[in-house]
Amino acid sequence: MTDETKTQDLLLLWQRSMEQGIEAWRKLVGQPDTTDAFQFLRPMFGQGMDVWTQILQQRGTTPDVFAQWKKFMDDSVEAWSKVLGGAMETEGFASAMGKFLEQYLNTVGPMRKSLHSASEEFLRTMNLPSRKQVTDLASNIVSLDARLEALEDRIEELVENLSSLTALVKQAGSPRTNPARSTKQGRASQRIPQKEV
Amino acid sequence: MTEWSVPQTSEVARQLQEETIKNIQRIGKGMDLVFRPREPQVGQTPKEAIHKRNKSVLYRYGLPAGRRHTIPVLMVPNLGISRPYIFDLYPGSSFIEHMVQQGFDFYLLDWGVFGDEDNGLTVDECVTKILPVMVRKVLKTSNTDQVTLLGYCMGGPLSACHAALYPEPVKNLVNMAGPIDYKKAGLFTTWLDRRHFDVDKLVDTFGSMPADMVRIGFKLLKPTMDLTTFSNLWWNLWDDKYVEGFQALNKWANDYVPFPGEFFRQWVKDFYQANKLIEDELVLGGRRVLLSAIGCPILVVGAKQDYICPPECARALMDAVSSSDKEYFELPGGHISLIAGRGAARHVWPKVSAWIAQRSR
């Protein structure tokens, strides 16, 4: 038996074991027998094997074992990557992933809920704050922080407006034009005729 | 496939000797990596925190003496998924360092790592509340009235939404690998389709999009990536410079962060499932986001082998805006190759900085 056929036998063995494994998982997660959620994987095996065989056939020899190994690795990984990419962009893969996620959430959701209520009960008994209470407190601090920031911005804006107004008033009430610049009344009375002019 | 030539005996001996030395070095350095791991120093460009809002921090980079351009640049990265130190990985391999060296008054918005208390944060709040405040702070700090927005990845659409809603202060808009047309977003379009992906159930169960699930999603995009990475590491293990870069990049590549729940819900529903941004149906802060309201100069950068945001997905911005000054360029490499690595430093960063510099006077 040549190396090539040995490799093909190994690949066939691997394909069979993968299919059997998938079948076992499918049964374990309770998928009905009628749907084959992993159908998208099947052409992938065939393609992967073709590519692999091609790589083995095309490779030459070199005394640099490590360079040869690296080249083989890169070519194989690239080929498998293309094959996997092709399989993963199918609707079948997306649907299988969606179903897997749904089942995972169906299992994890109630578990998390019961764990949370049990821990909350325990913390209440121990007179300690629950995670939710701490999170709510943190949320309140975050919103207070945002409100404080908005206030700061508003004050900053007011200060800026005030200083520009002061500058305007100073400019308008220069000693040459109006001696009454030191009083608000004076400044106001000065501005009106200027505007009219 | 390369045909190997049969070398001379002396050549074989030389190769064997060279390979043996390299292998001894590989083993020694490999042992060092495993038994004496060093924490890579990332984010070393001098910076100053200008403003903080909840977890988000606005940083200003560089020193006043080096700033030559009057228009500041605000970089808006992705929220969730990963940390922004990829933009300032280590000296000599840092996009931010490059921009500072080119004389830009450079700011980075670090969205931060959100916790359970932030699960109510939405895309709406990010675009209409946080971003405008950050832009205002940039303008005030730099004492100017316009800014260049540079969005990377998810920061691209967030910046575009901001520029569409508040066009006045935006002098230029740069979208680097930011998805715009979500029908063309590759594998994520298929996987996040509403027929297969129940985002409500996920967010209702966890409250957020956990970092581990983000990791699974991104690893699935290219399942052989880790194998390639470690095969390349073994091959280059004798090279100190490569190992230094690998450590920094590997730290970042495995540092996933969660999404706030409501943000993720809105992101998936409005952007990936309904594709509202390009369809002019997105409403943020009670206002419709019209990309055609963007009239400033825009630059779109796409990466040919980008699995996260395929080039045509980012390029869609070109046709959606009303700008007359717009440019698109596409480079080989993946999503990260635009922002980190030798190729980025050689081909991408100089183009981006030159484009912005021409429009920052």
C-alpha cells in the first residue's frame, strides 16, 4: 500500500468517525431524525479529501524537511480554510448554528434564572446586596455622572457667554465714549444710542 | 505549486546547518515564551486623558511642539469586540505614533469595557449623546471649529451616522473597513439573518453579548487562523522582532470585550438584519440618518481579504454621500492588516495620513 492510499484510508476513517460523532450529537441535543442540520458538512468532506489528495500528489521533495513541512502545512491549512469557508457561508450552516444557539439558550436561560433567584435569596437572607442591586446602583451613578456632565457643560457655556458679554460691555463702555461705564445702568444707556446710530 | 530543485551536497549541508541553528533558537525561545512569558508593552505613545464619560475616555496624543496641522483628527474605533490598543501596538508598529509623527493633533475615543450596569446603552446614545460631547471636547481642546472623523471597523458607521446628523463640525470623514451596506457583510450577513439568529433571546438571556460569544463568532470566521498563526510563530520563533510583534498582537487578538445588551440588539436588528443605514431608514435621536447629508471630503479604505467587512460593504459609502471630493482605495490583506503590521505601515498609513494632511489646512 502506498503512502497516498494510506492517507486516503485514514481520511475515510476520519470522515466516518466525524459523521458518526455528528449523528450522536444530533441525537443527544434532541433534533428530530427527519432534519439533517449538518447536511452542509457532507460535501465539505469530499472537497477536503480531493484537495488533500491533490496536495499530496503535487508536492515534490526537498532536503529541507522543515521547509517542506511548513509548505505542506500552509497549503493544507489554506485548502481546508477555503473548504470550511465555502461550507460556512451556506444557509445550512447558518441554520444549524442558529438551532444550536437556540438550544443552548433554552438550556442556559432557565439555569441562569434559577441560579440568580437562588443566589438573590441567599444574599437577602444574609442581608447582603444582590448583584442586581449593585448593578442598579452603578447605573444610577452612571446616570448621575451624565447629568453632572451636562450641568458642567451648561455652566461652562454660561460662563463663556458671560465673559463674551463682559468683553462686549467693556468694549462698548470705553472711557472715550462714556464716563458712566462702571454702572450697569450706564452701560445699558450707552448701548442703546450706539445701536441706534 | 512550487517545484523543488535538487540542491548540491554542499548546499544541503549548509541548509541543514542553518536549519539546525534555527531549530535550537526556536526551542530556546519557545521555552522562554512558555515558562517566562513577558507581558508585552502596548500603547506607549504619550497621551493625555481629555475627557471621561462613564467608561469612555477621550485621549489626546503627542506633544504640542509636533502638531503641524490645524484640524484635529478624532479616531472612533469599534465599541465592544476588542480593545483599541491595536492602534498603538508598540513603538515602530503603531498607527497613532505614525499620525503623531505626521504632525496631527490626534485624539482617540476609547469606548471602554462595559459592564452589566451599561446594558441599557444603545447605538442611539453613542451617536447622539457620547460622540457629540467628545467632538465638542476635541474642538474646545484644540481651539478649532472643525475636526476630521476617522472611523475604523464599527467606528466607521458610527462616525458616518454622526457626520450625517451633525455635519457642521466634520471637515473630513475617513472610513477604514467600516461596514455600510450590511447586505454585503459576508458571513455575518448570513449568520445574523433574522431567520437564524434570535438576538432578542440572546440579549434577554445574558443581558449583554458576552465576550466569550464574541470570541466564538470571530474565531468561526476563519477557523484555521489559530493554526496558521502558531505555525508561523514556530517558523519565525528564532526572530526576536517577529516574536515581539506576535506577543503584542496575540495579546490583543485574545482580549475580547462584551457588548452592552441593548447596543448589540439595536446593532444587529437595525444594521445587519434590516440594513437601515444604507436604506435611509435609520432613526437616531428622533432624527432620520441620511448619508446623503454628508457633503464633506470622504476617504474609504477597504481590504481585499476582509472577512468582517468585505470591501464592497465599506465601499457603499462612496455612492451614498453627496460629497464631490471622495476617494476609495483597496489594499491586499485582511481587516487587521489595515491597522497593524508591516504592510499597513508601508502601504496604508502613509496614504491615509497624506489624504488627511491635504485636507487639514
